[in-house]
Amino acid sequence: MVTLNPHRFAQPDILKAIKTDRLVAFLEPFQDYLSGRGITLAAEPAEGIDYETLSAILMKPDENVPGEMVDALYFVHEMATMEEMDGLLEAAREAGLELDDDPDTSPADVAVQVWLKDRGLLERKHAEALVLRPKSFTYFNGRSGGPLDFPDPSETKIKDIQAQLDDWFDEHKRGCGSKVFVFTNAAEGKAWILIRHGMPVKREGAMKDGESSSIYYRPEAHDVLVYDAAMDEIGIHTGTKGERDLYRKAFGLHLFGNADYFPDGDKFTLDPLKTDGADSLVCSDVKGLEWIRLKEIQ
């Protein structure tokens, strides 16, 4: 289950921008929970929804909130922006999804429609948005060293990668159920890879029915890899060295047939300054560079 902070989607004015019957359909699977919190949506939608009460419930979920509801709210909340709406509309057209032709549709309304018609599509567009957010990467050279065509993985290879990742995650107390998303850009010669997986279980103190208690949950993490086919290098953004080693070996094995295709070690070195002196600054053989000036050695 993801971590939810629905400060945007749960606002009354955003909820009102969603067509009433569509909002009811979106929340209908969680009617038992909502009824227990004091609101019944499916009774008479035509009479109007108590948006203030609904907003208060969504903004402050209690310990009984269904995990599926948290997931639904999280993904719609994340994709309910103007920028993400454009991508969702284009993806829906490409997938043949028929969305309502309503000129007054809001970003949240579009996100809810896509969720109701194709949850997997919304999750994939969310993954694509995550990989494109700025991040810092650790880079590893591939063994060929030259321009390659990225071996676009089949569903079978992706499942094999996920199985290897799950073995490691389970052994290292992160649970199973990882998911790999691959996005290729032929024009740039790059492939972006998002890995969604669990983290070690967290225990936190909580109050339940006026008594001190505790809750247990497994946080979710998103790691990103980018492969540059022209340079035959892979960049990895993750939290630990163990995960970094796991990714370079798993993707090396399943995409290039060699678990050590991206060997560990420093990609950058200053040794040429020691061995070649001023000759190391010659860049006439590097496309796009006109000159290099050494400013300081420390």
C-alpha cells in the first residue's frame, strides 16, 4: 500500500469538478468504509453529495481505511494535474479508451475516468511521470563500449527480472511484488526503467479507541534506471549499494546475457592528468567540445 497525502484531490472544489455519478462509481467499492465514517454516496446522488464531509474523510483516513482505497486515491491524486492530464488524454486516445467529450472536464475528472476504464494505463502513466523527474544517478559502463540498439525487453524477460528482484528483496526484508516499467525513446537512444518495490516494515505508535497501539506497514519505493545506447552506459538512482548492485547485475544478465555486463567501479578517473599531463586536455576527437581549461588541482 502506498503512502497517501491527498491534499489536492480531496479538496471540496476538486471533488465538485468530478461528475457526480463518476465520483460515486469511483468510491462505490469502499462504501462500507465510508458509511462507517458517516456518508452514504450511492443513496441519492441526484440530491447532492456532502462534499465537506467527504473531503474531511478523505483528508483524514483512519486505521481502518482499505488499502485498495488508499491506492486508488493515491494514483488519481498524483495524476490530477494539468500536465499529467495532457499525457492521460493522449494515452487514452492511443489505447482506444472512450472518455466523455466534456469541455469542462477537470484533471481529476480525467484521472478518475481513466482509472475506472483502465487502471493499468493510469499506473503506467504515473510510472512514466516518475522516471522523468530530476534525479541523481550512479553510472556504469557496458562492456561493448560502443553504440548499441537497446534490447527492448519482452514481457517474459520483464517477469524474469521481477522474479530475480523479488528473490533479493524478500531475502533483504523488503517483501515481494516488485514491478518493472520500461519506457524507450528511439529518438534519444535511451530507455528509462522504473522499479516499484517495498521497503522494510515500519512500526509506529498509534492511538486506537483511546488506547495506545502500534501500526505496521511496508513503505513503497521507486528506483529509476536510464540506459544510454549510444554510450552503452547505465545510470542507477536508488537508496543503497545493495540495490544498485542488484539492478546492474539483473539487467545485465537478462538484457545482455551477462550479469557482469555493467562491472562495478568508478566510471570517472583523474589518472590521465598524472600520466598524460597537458595532452589529457586535448579534445579534438570529442564531438561538441572546442576546448578544455584546467582551472585547479587540489
